[in-house]
Amino acid sequence: RKEVEQDPGPFNVPEGATVAFNCTYSNSASQSFFWYRQDCRKEPKLLMSVYSSGNEDGRFTAQLNRASQYISLLIRDSKLSDSATYLCVVNPNNTNAGKSTFGDGTTLTVKP
Amino acid sequence: SAVISQKPSRDICQRGTSLTIQCQVDSQVTMMFWYRQQPGQSLTLIATANQGSEATYESGFVIDKFPISRPNLTFSTLTVSNMSPEDSSIYLCSVVAGGPSEQFFGPGTRLTVL
């Protein structure tokens, strides 16, 4: 079993749709969680951190369920520019983010 | 934040040769990380490059195959030695900056081994 598992998709949605991605992790001692975005042929970039209380940044909402070892990302009112691969990232501690484990990513295509 | 550059951006190499990838950061950082991203897959950490000491390698990666240098706090190199087609991948340099949890990545080096 992979340490971080994501539904690979692809998710094909129309503009304006709401789409949700899920991610599960196996290490119950994991401390910090993130969603990264990777555009085609580009490097990953941090989209948002994920906190236990849940957090929102504009159209994006991230949730963490430690009991179920589950992370989610919700995108509302999808835009064409949201088309990308979304990587779930889990870190075992808060002091060395470079040791993070990356999921294989979920690909989203938003169509007009 | 951190701005990272890598050289070369891409290369096509012959089997059995070696390629050295350079990573330059615009600020001093304690640790630099080298990742590999194979086609259609996510990132796998190769090693952590520490200034003033040997790099720390992850399971499945060894120094003889991926020697790393870290001469100062803004620069590192990764060499892919004795290459085979299985080494064809994107190699990314990364640092943690602006806080303990945010990683920044270089643009990557796209390597094709024939």
C-alpha cells in the first residue's frame, strides 16, 4: 500500500462546477499536510496547507480528518485555469518539510 | 519565498555516460533536496544535501549512482552516473523557505537516456 493515495482521475468537469479530491495517508504520526498544484511540464507549487480545523482560500477548501487519515480538497466554481494535477503531500513532522511524501496526483481538466 | 534555477533544463544522453545537474537558490538555505519524477508519477525524494557534510540518501538511492555536492548554502549539484534508459526522468531541486513547511521547487531538468 502506498503511503499517500489519491484517486488519479482524470476529473473532467465543466466551468463553474464544484469538484472534490480525496487523499488517504497511512502514517498515523504524520504532522503536516498540503495540497500542491503541478501544471503540465512545470514544477509543483504550494496551493495550500491543510489544518485540522479545515481552511479556506477563496474557491478552495481543504479538510483534514486525522481519525480517518483522510484529506480533501474542494474547488468551487471551477475555472479553466484550474486545470492541473493536484498533489496531496504528507509530512511526518513539522520541522523538515523536505522529507514529505507525495501522492501520485489527481488530474483535473476544466472544460468550457 | 525562494527562487530556484536549474541547469540544464533538459538533456539527451547516451547510455553509460554521466550528467551533472546544477541547482542555484537566491537565498541561503540549510538543506536542499533532490527529487525524481518519472513519467506519469509523483515525486520521489532521492537525497538531502547538507552543507559541510555528506548527503543523506533515501532507500533505493546510493551515492555511487547519484553523487551530490553542496559547496555552499546556495548551490548544489546532483550527478546521475553511468546512465541507463531507466534514469530518464525529471530531476527537481527543492528547498524549504519562508517557514518550516513550504517547499519551493526548481523548474526541473528533463533527462532522456538513449
